Amino acid sequence: MNDTNLLNRAADNIRILTAAMVEKAKSGHPGGAMGGADFTNVLYSEFLVYDPEDPKWINRDRFFLDPGHMSPMLYSVLAMSGFYTMDDLKSFRQWGSITPGHPEVDVMHGIENTSGPLGQGHTMAVGAAIAERFMAARFGEWCSHKIYAFISDGGIQEEISQGAGRVAGFLGLHNLIMFYDSNDVQLSTDTDAVTDENTAEKYRAWNWNVIEIDGCDPVAIRDALALANRETERPTLIIGKTIMGRGCVTATGENFEGKCSTHGQPLSKSGASYEKTIEHLGGSVENPFVIFPEVADLYARRAEELKKIVAERKAVQAAWEKANPELAAELHDFYAGKLPELDFASIAYKPNVATRTASANVLSYLGERVKNMVVSSADLANSDKTEAFLKKTGAFSKGNFKGAFLHAGVAELTMASIMNGILLHGGMQAACGTFFVFSDYMKPAVRMAALMELPVKYVWTHDAFRVGEDGPTHEPVEQEAQIRLMEQLKNHSGKHSVLVLRPADSAETLVAWKLAMENSDTPTALILSRQDVPDLPSATGNRYTDALQLAKGAYVLMRDENPDVVLVANGSEVSTLVGASEILHGQGVRVQIVSVPSIGLFLDQPESYREAVIPSDLPVFGLTAGLPSTLLQVVGCKGKIYGLDHFGYSAPYKVLDEKLGFTPEHIAGEIAAFIGK
């Protein structure tokens, strides 16, 4: 057991490095990180189990930071653990640095999640805890480990924390241990200016094990962590009362702790004295970027302890693998991201059905074959048709993770963030569904998935105003344009940050799912219809074979000899163009119809292919149930796009088609007028 004075010295070392990083960068948030240093130090020096020589070891404990602005605290303790150098800390927040202002997922350097938007970090931890229980249910408790999370006052206030707290308590995630850094100060006010809730009772009501301690006392922290590790039925919340800017003093040596001003700026700008604070904490102003010898010894001893712990656990794993070779092979395939052979062409579907129904056929197929896949729905499983997966796998329940379906409840953002955490844990596949209009609730987590390059599959149904009687609150108009902006946005690997697919019929839906499952680099958005759509005509006699061209983003569905106009659409509107073409043929107008489920993939194709699909010397007419700008990249400024520039209305969808001009007859007239015939 480590000496209390030594633990305090190590925590002060973290505070010094924190203050120095922010001061050198002239930017950052020192106060909270200085207050949370005591907990982080005890966690890393005594409890967190990981392999310094194998950072991606599958059975390591995971630490999820929620308040990304407290990154200096994490970088400092990870430097003590051997993941960062002093030069790395000195380059905090600089171009090309591996210590950015808010941590970005980097497992090789001990960073399990990208954090920044408050509330999402600990919700990802809930997802990782679900993944850990999922694995233990299939392979045994030998692979169990802990998921630690760190949350601040701001994260507790973010609405997503309600969803995370409810789900974790309901499922009994006893492997989840969260520290609440309760310092009663936030960026612009003290917390008493915005809340007086009883956080402990709130979490107890969600069935959490709640422990309240002095968050600056290493002995109390140790005892709380020990209790939390022995909990077998509930997630644990350790509420630690900490001190914003702990150790800060003024130029005359007066106490400057607990001040709001130390939250979001260098200490020299806060009213505290940076120099006197460094001295007060036992550091050198001339060279604050130092790990004290006794602190280095503390973490060196922990490294030796970890070698023994890890060796013992890996020996248990080796013995299990030897006794269970088939399961061991499956486990390794899970973590390698290897999928079983999937024959999407074999998936049968009824003719002329909604693309959400075709998606259900795929989900049923995947539920029988992809054994590490979790699917969730925000209380819409019977409507977004993800229940097809549920029927094959079963739902999670308290303490029971033998199923593979998460009933998220009416909590779209929570659900999406949990999916991110499931994938961050490793070894998993994940998909989640809701109505497309409610993707608005999910966007913060979708953006994080895009940034972290996590291959979540989003099943977004009820894709247009044809939701009908539900009215404008449920009718997406601008949502497709919004998510296709994410398709335009490149991630740090230079790829489209989201793959967006809006299939036009059942065959395209099967291929869209094929592309989604093959996409291991980015999230995939599947935008699906509520209403039935006709199967499109086949140029080859095999509609699935035709639809395989979707891999290029767009393809020629129908082509008359010497066409007068190119007609472009995706989703339900493609069949409207087919109907319009029959009318145009009667008027002597020849057409080339293009289905473009993925604008991003299409724009990635060679110019020769793009020219063959949408020739530049022909007029181009686009049809979309969303904002006209949705198709602008493929139709061009010289073309015409017929879409909606207003909210929808409440009425049966066939009435809306007529009133809003989305009938073959009306569109044929629009096309004829456009080309002057």
C-alpha cells in the first residue's frame, strides 16, 4: 500500500504538469484537472489494469474521460505511466501534437475515447461496459475487466447523462465505475447558479451504488475504488468533493483555490500566480516539466505489479483457448473485425415492399450469422424494423447479456453514444435505428463516430414527407442534406466521414447493407422508406446484380438510345422517375435514368465513369423529396432539381405526393418543360 504522502506528492506532480502545459500553450483548462489529479493518480498507480507493452490487450481495463477539457490531467498521468514524454506534454495543443486540447482516441498512447462534448464520454463508457458483459456472457468471466469513467459537473448536467444513468442502472452494469469530480464550479459560474439537485439520490434512484467521499483524500479514494471493485450487481458512482484549481495561490502566497477563473484559462490570466503556484506545489518554475524521482519510482513499481497481473491473466486466457479452440478462434475473429461469409444475394424478399422491410430481411439474416453484433432501437423496433434482429437474438436485461439487442428507450442520443462505446471497446459490430427525422437528436454522437472513424450502422427509416399523417414534426425534409454534409466532410484519414446510402428498392437495400457491413472505416447511414416502393426494372434480368453497381455510388438504371435528358434521384423518387419516363416516351422524349444512392461514392469514381453515368453534354433533371441542394453536387448548377423547400403537411402519403407534385404525371411535365418539349 502506497504512502499517503507519496500519493499526495504524485498528485501535486500532476498539478504542476497540468499548469505548465496550459501556461506554455497559452490555452487550456487547468483548474478542473488540478482538482481531479488525486483520483486519477490513485486509479493509475493502484487500480487500473493494463499492459504497458501491449496497449491493445483485449482484457485491459478501460478509462473513459468525459470532460475532455481536463486532458492535461490525463496526459500527465499517462506520462507517468510511460505513454508520453515530456516533449509531448510541452507540445500540448500544438500543430501535429499527440496531446491535443481534447484527447482523441489513441489506444497506443492510452486514450480510449475522443472526448470534448460533455456527457458523451461517460455514455461511451456505458457502451464499453455493455460490450464487456457481452463478451463475458459468451466466453466466460476470465475475460472480465473494469470500465472506469470520469465525469464533471458539466457532464452531470448534460441531458445525455440521464439516459446513460438510466441504462447502466437498469442493466446492472456492475463492471462500470464512475468518478464524479464534484468541485461545484463550472466555466462561467458556480454550480449553485444553475442547479440544486441531489445527484447522489438521483443515481440511487437509477439503481447505482453511490459512494460519497472527500475526492482529495487518497485513502478515501482507494477505499471507494476497492468497494466499487467488489460490487456485483450495480454500477458505482463515486462522488468526490474536489477543489477547482487545487494548490493555486496568489503572488503573495494567499490561497486561490475554488475559483471559477481558473477553469478555462492559464493560471497567469486567472488571478492566481502561475510561478508561486508551481513553487507551492513543489515544482521548479524554470523547469516544471519533470516527473519527480519518487513519483517515477511509484509508477515503476506499478509497472512491475502490472507485469505480474497481466502475465497471470494471459496465462488463464491461454489455458482457456487451449481447452476451447473453436471459441478461441471466434474470439480472435471478433477482435480482428473478421466477419463470417455473408451471401446477401441469397436473402429473399417479397416484391414491391418498403425498403425498411427489405432491411428487416437483412437484419434477420445478420442476427443468425454475425455473433458479435449488437443492434439497438429508440423504442421503435417494430417500426424501424430492427425487431427482425431482436427476434433472432433476444434483448439484454438486468444482468443478462446473452442476447444482442438493446432496448434504448426514447433516448436517441444516448443510444448513438452507447453504440460508439460498444465499438470503442473492440471486438464488436453495432447498429441502431430510429426515424430519420430523429437523427437530429443523434447528430452529436454521429459526429463523434465520424471523427473517431467508428463503423456504426444507422438504420434511419420513414425517410421523407411520405410519413404522411404524422405531419411535419415527423417528416424529414432537411435531414438528408444534413447527413450528406457529413459525407462531404473528410475524416483525418482522408475518407468521407460518413457513408450515406438511400436505396431505391429492395435489391438496392440488400446491396446497401452489404456495403455497410464491409465498411469498417466510417459510420454508414441507411436511409429507408416507410411506404412500399416498386421494384425497379432490371437491365440484366437479375435486379440484385444490377444493384451491385451501387458500390460506385450511382449507376444507369435505364437508358434510351440517344437520350434527350438525364434523370437523377435516389430512394423512393427513382420509381417516380421510371413512371415519368413512360409518359415521356409517349411524347417522344428519350431518357437516361440514374440511381444515385451514395453521392460520395459516385464523386470518388474516375471522371470517365461519372461522364458515362451523367454526361455533361445533356441536360440533367434531379428529383428529391428533400431540399433541392441535396442533389446539387451531381445535377450541377445548370441542371434543374425538383424538391421541397418547405416543411411537410399532415395527410395520407399518396395525397401528399399529389399535392406536392411528386406524381409521375407532374414530374413528366416538369421534365418536358425543363428541356423545352
